[in-house]
Amino acid sequence: MSLLVRHEHEASYDLSSTAGDVPSRRRRGLWALVVVTGLVVGWAFSPALVRLDPGVAPQLPVDAGLMVSEYGAEGTYALHYRHHETVTLTVPLRNTGPLPLSVDDIRLEGQPRPLLVPVGAGLPVRLEPWGTAEVTWTMRFDNCRYYHERSADMWERILVAGSVLGRGFESEVTLAHPLVVHGQVINNCPDRTLTRGDDVRRP
């Protein structure tokens, strides 16, 4: 009789232990689902977390132009137009967010036929969280034929494109001071028509 009671007690103990593991496994499965869902949502919204420091001040060669502090709120850098010559800008970019970024393309926001045409950049560059990197950017002076003596081309921001955690992003970075080329300083344009938008030079 005592042997039978002992076996019944052991069987009852094993069943209760197994039943107690079921809620525990369910809780672990639920937490795993929550974590995976959070990671997926974070990945999907990672482009919205991109933060680039505004107020970028490109570095230019000494003979590239002149800083005019009286023109604009923070001054304006007036470039000296030299037809078909190139000028190299060094653009510092700072990542103020918690995610690593890859910068794959930068563009100036401006006219359809800009006086500064990008011809090459040291890209891609990687920006670590809260890190800084410099992009060397070579531009060519061009399209002067479409600008009369009272026109100008001004750039106040840089458009930045790249990827974060495998997702593409686009962002705008304001310049600490605008860059400008004034039409009246263009003295060496070989095919100037003085008619902006004139696609065909007329005799």
C-alpha cells in the first residue's frame, strides 16, 4: 500500500512541474515576439532617425572667392567664376544621431543649369554615431551662357543621400553661409548670350 501511494505522489509532482513550464514558455515566446517586432519597426523607421548637424561651413581654396560678411545674416561667400576650371570644396558632415550612416551622394540645391557643376566627390563615406567625416567635392564652373550680368546663382543647402541599416535616406543640410556666383563677375565666358534659358546659341 505504501509503495502505491508513493508512486501516485511522484506522478502528481511531475505533472504539476510540467504544467508550470507552459506559461513560462509562453511568456518567453511573447517577449521574443515583442523584441522581433520592435527590431523590425526600428529598422523600418531608421531613416527618420537620421540627424545631421546643420550649419555646415565648406572649406575652399584661398583664391576661390571672397567672404562678404555684410551680405546676408551670416555673411555670404562669393565665388570667382573661372569658366570650365574646377574648385574643390571640403565639406564636414557630423552625425548627431545614434545610428551609423553611409553617405553615398551629395548635391547642391539650385538652378536647372547651375554655374557650379559637380564632377566628383570622395564618396561613399561612413559616419559613426555622433561622428564626423569630411567629403572632398570637386565642382566645375559652367553654364555661364545662360546668365546675364544682373543674374546670380546661390546655394543655401546641401542635399545628402545615403543609407542607414540598409535603408535609404535623404536629408538637407543648411550651409553656415550661402555660396553665390554673381553674373557681373563673369568676365571670361566664351559663349555668353545674355539670355537665360537659351538652349541654342543664335548667330
